[in-house]
Amino acid sequence: DSGVTQTPKHLITATGQRVTLRCSPRSGDLSVYWYQQSLDQGLQFLIHYYNGEERAKGNILERFSAQQFPDLHSELNLSSLELGDSALYFCASSVGEDDTQYFGPGTRLTVL
Amino acid sequence: AQSVTQPDIHITVSEGASLELRCNYSYGATPYLFWYVQSPGQGLQLLLKYFSGDTLVQGIKGFEAEFKRSQSSFNLRKPSVHWSDAAEYFCAVSKAAGNKLTFGGGTRVLVKP
């Protein structure tokens, strides 16, 4: 157990809908990262927050957004969902901006 | 841009045999290198990492990896595989420890009894 928690574990929804994935980092960690794991794209970096501020963006679609709250938990919002958004979404956390990332168990999103 | 190649998609190994998983990276400077393991239905667990210093790195679960700059490789090894090592293994690279990770495509390891 890495200490990173993600909810929900599974999410099934329909095309066009909007969902919110939640991540709680390890105690004391200030950085949160989001990654997407899909069959065709593999594991891809989406976005990084440090202490509430966005630090880096990867291949994140405009339909997706994220934020990190004052209590350091983070949410990833996915809207206008398409079939191709079906994937495993991982959150990772690290102590600072230059530390090893530890991953949560992931949220499996299925879009029907 | 950095990239990672794991040439073997699947590897089947007998329990008790040795295992070596290949990883080649492309990056202009000295990279930060990682190996993660993903068991079925689980998240990614860090096995080991290389930042600098000794090029032979020891990790958890009896794994080790060797950084070879001349070959742009960071291969993972285990002398004797256990059935519980059946999983998918990912090599990753970043510019610094806290930077985004770029992952290889993964190698799925099957362990035969």
C-alpha cells in the first residue's frame, strides 16, 4: 500500500457525461500527478500540481481539467466523455517537486 | 523528447529461473530511471530507481538493475523468479525525480510452475 488513495475504484458512465476522479496523496506529500493508462496509448502523463499550483501539463485533452485543493487532495474532471476515454487513471504523489512518485491503485473508467 | 523502449512485450520464465527485462531510453542528458511493477488489478509499485552514483541499483523483492550509459539501457534482473513475480513491468525515465515520467510500453511476465 503506497498511501495514495483514489476514489472511486470503478466508474461506468455513458458518452457525453461528466465524471470526477478523486485522489488523496500520501500524508505530507505536496505534489500530485495524474496519468492515464489505456490499451492504445499506454501510460501517459496528464498533469502535475504542487501545493495547489499547476506545474506541468502533458497530453491532457481540453475536455479534462484538474485542481489541487488546500488540503492537498486533487480532482480530475473529465467531461463530454467519449468511448476512447475509457482507461485506468492513476494518481501519484511525492513529497516535493524533486522526489520519487508513488502511485495509487487507480480508477478504472468505462464509457459506454 | 525523452522516450523509453521495452523491446519484449511478453516473457515467459520458469519458476526458479533468472529473469532479465530490457529497457532502452532516449534522452539527451543523464536521465532519472525507474522500474515499476503492476500486478493484475493493482497500481504501480516502485521497484527501484537510479539517479546517480553506483550504476548497479538494488531494489525491493530481490530485483536489481544496471545503468549502462554507453548502451542507453537500464535492464532489470532477478536471479530466481517466484510465481508471485508474474506481473507487468514498466521502465520509466524523467529529467528529474519530480518531473513527469515517460513510460515504456511494458513487459508482461508469465511464470511457469
